[in-house]
Amino acid sequence: MGKIVYWFKDFIKGTDKILLGLCMILSAIGTVMVYSATRVNLTEDQIISRDAKTMFLAVMMGICVSLVISYFDYEAVTRLWPIIAIICLGLMLSLFVIGSSPEGRDDAISWIKLGSFYFQPSELLKIGFIITFSVHLESVGSEINKLKNVILLGIHAMIAIGLVVLTGDMGSALVFMFITVGMLFMAGLQLRYFLFGAGSVALLAPIAWFEVLSDFQKQRFTAIYAPSNLTEATYNEVIFQQERGMNAISSGGVFGTGLFNGTYTQNGLVPESENDMIFTVVGEELGFVGCMALLLILFFIILKVILNAKNSSEFEDKYICYGVFSMIASQTIVNIGMVLGFLPVVGITLPLFSSGGTSALSTLISLGLVQSVRYHNTDDMNKAFVRRGSSNRIRM
């Protein structure tokens, strides 16, 4: 019993309690917002919607898995990178055989249907990519700017991005690009390579526009940046979701209309309000104050991830943290920009807030890796390892 108590105190001491607390608070609020957004779809015999139930179960599972992962030495996890890579690639390739499209998303095969639920492999691929790319960056070390290493790192990234694009998930592909750029920048890649990459993207953009994007995806971009090129009827159809979302947010004012009292939310007037447009529910029912509170919590989560990276003693664990930072930050910025009409709708969830069990679970698992880095880089704990003459890290 004494050993269990000692282990528990040891574990709590090394855990980033602020990060854990912020994640739990944000997940709880997110679950309530998903419930609010889906109340309109409840039947007489239903108490909670499937989306809200899935979100709740995913959050509970994600927190538990996150805590377990945080106690495992992240080095033990990174040593399993070949297995992780094979599993992630296998899941992505399976989409070309058994992939399915939810209603209204015929342009994508990004989901695997499990009964009445949908599982999105690209969310787990984000974690696998962060782990494998961190190992790759660690292996090249100070020689990152050699052309051979840059090419191999580029191929590594393009395999993940290419698979996601081929399944029609352009939003996730954009997130992978941000993760890649963020990790390479933090690893010390020279500016000339970024400029070359930006130029290559610009040259390939026309090919992507004509050969990769569907007509509706093109219209989403055109509606934001060149609306005069669309007919009035097409423009109104394409921009409908974003306009309804912005109207919902503006109707909330400073303090909101009150939880479960939003006219737009409770009447289902904003399409996908429980998913990509969840920020509109916050804006309408919790107002400007609620929106700022949400953004502050996300900001502090991102800040804690960066601080854990800075306090890490090894490059590999720094890269893991910077990868998670890039993922959460990019999804937040793009999702909010999309809802507010600055960016086209590209299908990116708001971390720990939008409905979708795979998204919430994957985000919490990635933060569990950050916790593992924090736990196994605590100075006092490292000293304790030395005093005991052994390590209590769980290794594989």
C-alpha cells in the first residue's frame, strides 16, 4: 500500500496539473456545447444525442488514455515508431477499400463506419506522424540542412499529406502541412528551404485547383476571395453556412442568450453547428465573454505545451511538443477563421470542442505525450531516479 501511495504522489508531482485541468475544463464545456447544438434532433425517447454521447465517451476515454501514456516513458513510445507507422498507414490505406462518406460528404472517403459511429483514421495519423517525424528529425540532428536529409524529410511528410488528400480530407491535409512546417522550423531548417517549399506550393497550386479540388471546394474559396465570379444563387448557397454562423454569433452580444436558449442553435439553423461550426454555439449562447474564455483556455493549453518543450532536455521530446503545438494552434486558427468568414470552410474541428470522438480522443492522446515529456523531464524526479539507483519509468 505504501508503494502505491508513493507512486501516486510521484506521478502527481510530475504531472502538469494546470495542463490537465485546462483540458478537462475545455472538454467538459465542449461536451455541453455539443449537447446544446444537438438538442433540436432529440426524439421523445432520447435524453442525450448520439453526438453528445460519443463526445462524452471519447473525452472520458481520452483522459484515461492520456494519463496512462503520460506515465510511460515517451522514449518507449518513440521506439515503437515502425509499428506505429505501419498501423497508421494500414488504417489510411483501408479507406480505399472500406472507407465511407457521411451524409453530405460524398467527396470524401475519410471515415470507417463502425455500426452507427464513424472513425477517422487521419486523426490518429496526426499522432503517428508527430512521433515518426520527431524520430526522423532526431536521427538527422545537426545535419538537417543537408539536401539529402531535406529531401527524405519532405518525402516523409508528403506520404502522410498525400494519403490524406487522396481520401478527400483537405482540412486535415492543411493541418499536416502546418505540423510539418512547425516542426521543421523548430528543428532549425534554413530559410532557403522554406522559400523553396513556398515557391513549389505556388507552382503546384494550379494543378491542385484543376485536378484535386472538387467543384464545390473551389466554390468555397471563390465565395470568400472572389465572390463576383459566382452567380448570386451559387454564392448564396455556398456562403449560407458561414453567414448563418456569423448571424448566430452576432445575436449573442456580450453575454449571450443563455445556455440552451440560442434561437439559431436550438432551431438547427446553422448547419454542422455541433461540429466545424461549434464556435457559433458558444458565440450565440455564451456571448463575447464565452468566446474569449474559450480562446483563453486554448491559448493557455498551447502555451503550456510550448513551455514543456522549452523545459525538455532532449531534442526528440521537444519535437513531439512542437508537433502537438502546431497541430492544436493550426486547427484553432483555421477553424475560427473559417467560422468568422476569413477563410473558406475546409472541414477542421476546434480542438476538444467540436463533436467527433476520434478528434477529441486523438487530441487528448497527443497531450498525453506532452505530459509524458513533462513527467520524465522533471528535475526532482530525475534526482529521485538517481537516489533510488533505478528508474521508475515504464519501458518496453
